[in-house]
Amino acid sequence: MDFDQWMLALHVLSAFSLIAGLILFWVLIVVGRNIDTPADTLRLGPVARVGNATVGIGMGGTILFGVYLAFAIDGYAIWDGWILAALVLWFVGAELGRRTGAEYIRAPRKAMELEEAGQAGPNPELLALNRTSRGVLLHSVTSLVALLILIDMIWKPGA
Amino acid sequence: MSVLATVRPDSWNFPLFVHVLGAMILVGGLVAGASALAFARGDAKLLRLGFWSLMLVSFPGWVLMRLGAQWIYSQEGFSGDNDPTWLGIGFAAADIGLLVLLVTIGVAYWWRRSGKPLAGHIVAGLSTVYLLLLAVAWLAMAGKWG
């Protein structure tokens, strides 16, 4: 494998890492819908941190290796329509992901508050935070954007 | 470099999309399941989460990935004679991977029911083996070995 093939392989690996992280968060969203106690909410923390790491590596790697490939490969240019579309979608996805994270961090924060106050039992407010419909909507749109990037990368419209 | 920039025929795109999306779901379910099981330390809820992630996310992902692989294989006109090395590695990783995945799911179920630490060690080992297998497939397919 030459250097550019390694860059492509790492670009693809980053994309896998990103989507794997999004899927991991889907699993947590589904599981979280039935969680109403601080201990159970906080128990998901380490798994969520794995998701944060895979999404972070995925976001960083896709843009870094992707932009490199756009410049390095003869047949592609950074101003190609499908590459510009991917870049725009990447930034939209990054912002949506940031907002999704901000929405879902509220439940573990509340859980910590409850634990500090010595309230270990079920809490309706915590359940509502774990079931946030705004969070589900944001994560759905983020996943849709990631799917559009994948479609753009495979079909390469205009290439 | 020009090989990297080659644009494939349009008819190959959808099967490739199915294959890649399935592989991503497979990896996502595996990462979610393995993480939940790794952090479970005997906790029944995380053990259940890990088991169901493997069962309801990874396994359907594998099916989608394998269907897409077979579909694009037939689209590209391969016959089994003189197929490129990367293709053989990809199929081997997929098919051996199914066995590893099913055994992992089985042992995860046993772990969930019994809570025995030995089952946890086996699941951790099998998940690592499977991720390594997928890494080899990823390298072979991305680098088009052979």
C-alpha cells in the first residue's frame, strides 16, 4: 500500500469510527428511555465516553484525511461539488452533534445532583431528561446528515 | 493515484452503499456491545445492554453487510476464478466473523444469565479477535491488496 492508499484507508476507518459512535449513542438513547434513577443514569457514563471518543476520532479523521485526499489525488479537487457538499454537511453535522451532546449531558448532571442530595430513588424529572424528544430529534438529524455524507462519498455526484 | 480516483459504474453504488452501511452498523453494535460488557463488572443492566447490542444491532448489520457484499460481487462480474486477494480476505473475514460473532453472542448470553467472570473474559477475547479480523478486512479492502 502506498501513502495515499493508507490515507484513504484511514479516512474510511475514521468514517467507520464516526458512524459506530452514532450507533452506540442510538443504543444508549433507546436504553435511556426506561431509566429513572441516578445510579442507572450514571452507569451509562463510561459507555457514553467510548461513544464520545469514537465520534471525536471519526470527526477529526474524516476531515483531516479527506481534505488531504482532495488535494493529493489527481482526479479530485477541493472545489468539486461533491467534496464541497461533504464539507458543508460535515460542519452541519459537527454543530448538530455538539447540540445533541449538550442536550444529553443534562441527564447525568441531574443524576449527580440527585445523588449528592441523597436521592437514589426513581425521579420523574430525570426520566424526562433521559427521554428528551429534542435530543432524539437532534440525534436523528445528525444521523441523517452522516448518512447523506456517506451517500455523497459513494455516489460522488458530478465527479 | 489515478486508481484511487476511479469512478465506479452507477449500478455498483447502491450495493456498495448497502455493504458499507451494514459494516458500519456491525462495527457500531460491536463497539456498543463490547463497551457495555467491558464496563459491566457484573452489573445486570449493562450485561443486558451489551448482549442486546450484539444481538439486535451487530447481527442485523452483519446480514446487511454480507448481502451487500454478495450483491456487489455479482455486479462486478467476479466468478471465483482468479478473484483478487482483497476480495478473498473480505469474504473470509465476513464468514469467519459470523462464527466469531455468533459465539460471542452465545457467550454473552451465558454471561448475562450466569454472571460468571470466565464468560466475561471469553466475550472480551472474542470481541477483540473480531475487531482485529474486521481491521484486517478494512485494510485489505481499502488498500485493494493483490
